[in-house]
Amino acid sequence: MLGCTVNVVVQGSEAERPRIRASDVVFMYAPRDPSQYEAYAGTVVGWGGRPGSRNAQEVEAFRRRVAEAHRRGMRYCASVDFLVDFRGFIDFRPQTFLDAVCRDLDGNPIRVPWLWDHQYKGHPAYWWCTNNPDYRAYLRDQVERACLAPIDGLHIDDYSGTSACSAYCGGCFCPYCRAGFREYLEERFSVAQLREIGIERIEDFDYRAFLRARGIAAEQFRTQRAACPLGEVFQDFQNWRMKQLVRETFEYAEKIRGRTLLRSVNSSASSPRTLLVASLIDYFCGEMSHRASEAKVPLDPLFVFRLVEALQRRQTATASGRDWAWIKAHEKPGLVRTWIAQAYAFGNTFMVPHRQWCFTPELGTHWWEGKPEDFAYLYRFVRQHAPRLDGYVPLANTALVYSNANFSEMRAAARELSQANIPYAVVLAGDENLPVRLRAEALAGYDYLIVGSKPLPNGQQPVLEQASAQVVRWEGLAQLPDAVRKQVLVRGSGQIRVSLRHKPFDPTAPLICHLLNQNYDLQEDAVSPVDVQVSLSPRLLDKAGFREALVYMPARAPVCVPIARAEGAVSFEVRQLGLWALVELKGG
């Protein structure tokens, strides 16, 4: 079978880093009732909080939560908040907290948009500046409290801090951001380059005054930052500061605990921006859009799943606050089940939906409580089949050659490939924001390489040009060779997604073919069972062939189905396919 080689620079030795496994069952928060751990066969708490203070009772309560998980053989990850714990910082610096608020170009305080309905001691939810030394002291205090129990990992919520404020909300122009940006420019630009920009004396440079002298207003900087003088350089500065802080936060926690910790951030790998911290973490743990209001299974998460695997990471996903608000309003757990099955079938995880944050502009923050009877059997199915999930990677002879410059094209290509059940993997050609170099060995296992319209950055184009595979510029499915488009054929329904996974370095391991039935009916809140026939091209398979196919479905007894062969292709039939089938193909 075909292999997939990946290459990513990581913090520390790759062999020494802890990992989230494909069969892990991750709780987003510690449940109020610890018996839910058994109900869902949980293995990890991903976003486990910390003591609210150093009060002995609160610390002991947190330690009990960690101990409850450990008694059940679970790993427990504490969490710190770079943004939303605005109440805690007001109490931490009651006299000076306003000095740490992010400021726009006019000096106005910036608030967290999605916390519009939150107040504390007469103050709204301010966006705190992660470049402010007082606020950084509070972040260290959070880490210290999180480490008062024997935790196994640390999660950072809203890790972008002021970098995100700059990207989306027009800040921050506080004294610390202005001074930091001046130092950043001085270190990276020569005197001649600075003069070309319009900076005569860097020691006197004030970015806020620089912009205002050129007639830039706060709203213009917020909505058109990239068109403003030095706007992109300012964002680069904020991104650099953010990455420094994320690294320092994890290292501080590991120093306190005296051990390597699982590292995660609240994010999905769904944009070039979200990949900035990929080399600093072990997994992505957070929300991603599932378009619940469309009442069908989304395809966009599949690109995220492939991208994180190329990074040798994993996504522990949940849906967005708006998705959960729609689920709550319509009470559709069956749609959520399709999200869970899809994540695991494509090599990643979906966090247990026992308590979900909901958000709409009208209602603000509210919550939805998932019921074990709706979901627990799916997670137990995952744990039962851990050997058929862990250690597996995508089986494909086609790869998307990803660069940040071609993100939109690659995402569009992934959507169409997924819709057509064309197996693909992702290989990475990084840039200054993604520390990965494309290497010849990463391309060696593929027959077809799909590329975007822009050349690869940092001198990597020759590696692509020297590859033995056929290089195809993405212009839609119609441009792809028949050999690519007809590798997997499904008859019986047009709403079946196929995920082929294998262990390239274990010739004895079976091939796993995941079948997802996405014939979701909104009124029934369920998928309609269908009979399907699946045929796999010989281009995807090794010469040994297969002698049997074992079909496993949740809440159903396994069955053995016959395999048919014609011109090297392997075919089998699954009757009454429900939500998800895991088909194990064993060699002869």
C-alpha cells in the first residue's frame, strides 16, 4: 500500500512528546457527575480549568477533580485563559486593571465582542493586553494555580491574546504595544530601510502618532489594517509576541511540574493564522464550524483533519457556539452524532458533548446539556475499536501540496475531493510562519500532486518540479485524470463518505475502510439506512489482496462479508449501513 511521509518542526523531541490518540475520548470540561467518565469511556479531560483562587478549599476541590480522572486511568489537562477571565484580573489588580485594557487607535478600550452580556463590578468584559506586564503576571498566576495538582497537560484558551485583537478588533495601541513595536522594528530594519518607510529616528517612533499623522482613523485600521502603513508588519510583531508568550507559558508549567505536559490551544487548524503555534503544541483542542443550521453533514472539517495529520498533530474538535445554539434550539442530537462519527473516521476526535457553550448575538452565552443515552454508545464503540484507529494514517496516492499562500484553493480542492470520495493526503511546504520544508521523500509515495496557482515559498518549488509524480494544478475535478477520480466507487447512495486508513510500516495490519452514511433527515434527526457497494481500485492496494472483510457498526454485531475481485479491484457490500461502518480488510 502507499505511504505518507510528513515533516514538521516541533518543540522538543517528537519521540518524547505526549500524544492524543485517534481513539481517545476527550471531555472538554470535567463533568459535574464523574460517573459520566465511565458512561462515555473517557480517556482525557482536555480543558480542565484550575482553582479559582489559592483558597485551600478551592485548591482541594480542584485536586479532587484531577484525582477523580486519574482513578479512572484518564489524563487530566488543566487550562489557563488568555482572554475571558476578565473577572479574575480585575480582582488581581483592583487599582490598575484599566491600564492593561487593549486600546484602539483613538485610545478607546476594546471589549470582547462575544462577551457583550458579561459584567463584573460595573465593568464590561475588556480585552486584556497580553503584552502588558501586569496581565502577564496574572497569566503566570493562573499557570501556578493550574499546577497545584498533578496535571498531565495544559490547555490555553484564546491563546492569541493581543495578536487576535490586532487582527480583528483594531488594537492594541497601549504603551507596551507601541514600545514593543518600536523595538521590533529597530531589530529587524536598517536605518536606511526605516527612512524609506518614513521613520527618521526610531528611538522616537510612536506607531499611533505615525498613523494619526497620516490621517488613519481607528475604524480604518480595524477594517483595513493591511492597507495601512506598516499594518502587516505590526501584525507580524503581535504574532511574534504571541508565539513567545505561548511558548513561555507551556515551559513555565512544565518547569513547575517537573515533567513534559500535553500542550494544546483552543483552536482548529482552519486557517494560516491558526497554524502559527502548530510547532508549540501537541494537539488542537477547540471549536470549528459545523454549519448546523444547514442541517447536513459538513465537508470543511475534513480538510482540517487532513491538515493536522500532515502536521503530525490531532484535532480534538467541538462545534462552534452558534452551532450548539442551533442544536439547543432544535434539539437535534442525531446531527451531532454525524459530527462525532466523521471526526473519528477521519483520524481525529470529537469531544464528548456533555456540556456545550452556546452563543448567538441575541442571547449571548447559554449552554446545552448533551445526554449520555444519545452519545455514549458511540464513544464506547470508539474505545472498543482502538486497535483499528490508533497508528493509522490516510491511504492515498494523491496529495494536496499545501502552502499558506494557496490555502483557499487547497481548501476548495479538499471539499470537492471529499465529496467525490477521492482519497488524498496533505503534504506541507511552509513559510516564515509555518516551519516546514517540503522534502523529496515526502512526495515519494504519491502518483499525483495537486497544487495551487501560486509558486511554493522559500525555494521549495524545485523540490516539487523534481518529483516523479504527475503534478496537476487545481482547476476542479474535471481536470483530474480518470485514474484519480475512479479510485473509490460507491453505489447505492451519493451521500456516503469513505475514509481509507492504513499502517504503512506494518505489512500485517489490516486496511480500514470507514463508511459514513450522511443521508441525514432533519425531521427524523437520523440517517436513513442504505445498502452500499464499495469498489477500491488496485492502484490503492498492495499485491497481496484481501481474503475477508469484517464489518463493525455501533450497536450492531460484527458481520463478515464476501470480497469480490475484478481486474485487480476489490469490492464488497454493506447492507443497511447506519451512521458509520468500520470495515476491516485483511490480507491473504
